[in-house]
Amino acid sequence: MNSLLPLLALISGEQLINALVTLVIWGVILWVLWWGLHKIAPPEPWLKVGTVILVLITVVVLINILLGLAGHGFIKW
């Protein structure tokens, strides 16, 4: 537990709120894309390709937000 204290001291409340708002906005955007992909229902190989692309985008966004909290985001918005 003591190893987390220096990290928590670096994260400000404003930065945490900004990260939370960014997560909610990206979550809504990706959910709408996911819903649209399954609503259109393309043939099977394209549905899997679209799903994999959405999952990859989600993982990159989550990693970037978490790295951004530590001050090392790799994508500058």
C-alpha cells in the first residue's frame, strides 16, 4: 500500500475528473459504434473484423488515459 502513496499524490483531483469525463465520452462513442455495428449486421467475417478493431481502439484509449494520469500519455488529444 505504501508504494501507491507517491503515485496518488501526483494525481490531482482536476486531472482525475478530466480522465473520468474523457472515459465516459469515449465509452458512449464506442458503445454507439458497437451497437451500430451489430445493428447493421454485416456478414460474419466483417462483423469479427469490426469487433476486433473496436476492441483495439478501446484498449489503446484506456491505456492512453491511464498513462495520461501518470503524465506519460502517448497520444496528445
